[in-house]
Amino acid sequence: MKQFLIILALVLGCLQAGQAQKPVLKFNRDGKFKIVQFTDVHYIHGNPKSDISVERINEVLDAEKPDLVLFTGDVIYGKPAEEGMRTILNLASSRKIPFGVTFGNHDDEQGLTRAQLFEIMQSIPYNLTDSVSGVVGASNFILPLKSSDGTKDAAVLYCLDSHSYSQIKGVGGYDYINFGQIQWYREQSAAYTRRNGGTPLPSLAFFHIALPEFNQAAADETAILVGTRKEKACAPQLNSGMFASMKEMGDILGVFVGHDHDDDYVVYWKGILLAYGRYTGGDTVYNNLANGARVIEMTEGEKTFKTWIRLKGGEVINTITCPADFTKKRD
């Protein structure tokens, strides 16, 4: 009997650990769901210049108490890669906050491949990072948000691997989101819409490298831009059609990226908010903005959301409601 109880306790412990690693995301009783986006942490384990990134992440998490944390690339920027990745992700995990990661162009330049880093993430409790089989990339996954009563899917978060550098001879710069990834998104989006009686579910997209449309939108004198733009978006030279697919599917309300450290703006473009996170790293790479994080709050049953930037010492800036703040009639 004693041996049976020991085995039962071990089984239950394993089940609880698995549940901790794959928690269900849902709107709270008030119909709200809060996401904190950290981007370009550029953490170097053992480097004092990285301390400010850890300090800021801790401060933001304590202040916002989010339902989910998403790291949109370039989490680490030096060796040892495993220790660096674990240090940063454990800041969320230790608080029992679910988290996900989309890879940036520097994460796999520190001695470990994307596949190896992915395996490390799988061992950290509250990790939701996944990688769908048969689709190019190591961080393509979907996070459905359940309704507050837990009975149905109420919103969807699409997380994509935006890769690193161009793989086409004669074309420099950064890679684009692959056609297979776009097809996967379209199929998944259509399935969610079908299960929702033909109405697209409110959705957001997260990845590292901005789409070419970021530059188009920022250059449009009629578009409303809120925040700081100190550099041109380092987007792919080639446009693979991800934005066009988002428009066709009709579900994406906002796109959230990083990569360009001196940008933290949002701009409303063709009915979709194109948004940068706030650079979260320390002094390990270039940056002319004080580090912080972007916060996004979704409301159940509504195709609207709020977003703001949180900085050191509790300072909150650039709070907007999308799309209301961009579609109000102006005199």
C-alpha cells in the first residue's frame, strides 16, 4: 500500500508539472487578458551591462502582473547561451506566469542552434513556446485564449519565426516570413473562423522582424503614428505577403515586433495596428531609448485592445486604445 501511494504521488507530481508547463490561457472574470511584450533583451550572462534588463523585467512583471509574457526575439546576445536563456525565462517562470518566445536573428548566434534553445525552453515550467511540424522555423505556434467561462476560444495569438538573414542570392538584409508559414496561418485562421460560425476571432500576431508595411505606414502622412521612430524599420527587402493574408483573413487586429531598438511606435495601417515593443535590454548593444516593455490588454468579445509602454519607476507612456484612437472623426 505504501509503495502504491508513493507511485501515485509521483504520477500526480508529474501531471502537475505538465500542467504548470502548459497552462490554459483565458480571459479573467472581468473579461480582460493582459500580455507583456519584452523584446531585444540582448542578455549576456555574467555581463554587468545586462543587469538593467533583469531589473526592468522584474519591475514590469511586479507592476503589471500579466496573464502572459511574450519575448519577441533576441533574448540572448552572448555565451553561455543556455545560462542566459534560462536566466531570462525564469523571471517569468518563477512567478508562475505563462510565457512564449519567438526567435530573433541573434538568439542562435551564441553557440546553440534554434533547435537546441527550443529544447531548453521545453524544460522550463510555464513555457508555451511550440514549433509546428512541417512549417519552416523553430517558433511557429498558436496560443488560443479561452472565454472567461472556459467554454470556447475567444481570441487567438499567432507567434511566428521571422528567421534571420536573406537566403536568396543577390538579396541582402533580412529574411521574410516563409510562404509555408503564411499558408499555415491562413489554414489555422480559417479553421478558427469556421468554428466561430463564420466570424473571425479577434487575433494578434507576434514576431521579431518588422514587415515591409511598417515603413509604408510610417511614411504615409495621413497615418497616425504614436511613439518614437528614430530609425527606419529593418524589414525584409522582399515582401512575401504576410500582411495581405492578414487582411484577407480578417482576424488580425495588431502586429507586435521588435528588432529595431530605437523604435517603439504604433501606427494604424489599413485597419491593423503595426506596433513595436519597447527595447528591454541593457547596454550590450545600441539603444537611444530607456529600456522598458510594451503591455497589451485585450477585452473579451471585442475587436479592440489597449496598449501602453511601461518604463523605469512606474512611468507609463503612449497609452492608446485601438482602433478608437485612430478612427475618431477629426475636425
